[in-house]
Amino acid sequence: MTKEKPLWSSPQRLYSEYAERQLHKRGRLRGILAVHFIRGD
């Protein structure tokens, strides 16, 4: 229980972390797609 982050402690930080993760995923996907598009695979 102590290891888990309490949701009520800082929801804004949790949200920003989540948003960052989503952006990172999307960015990586975009990069892969761009590479494939440029290569013509």
C-alpha cells in the first residue's frame, strides 16, 4: 500500500505523467510510421 501513489496526493502530476506516456507512445508510433513511409517498406 505504501509503494502505491495515492490518487488524491497530486492528481495533476498523475495526469501529466499519463499524458506524457501517451505522447511518448504516439511519438514513437509516428516515428516508426515516418521511417516506414520514407523507406517505402
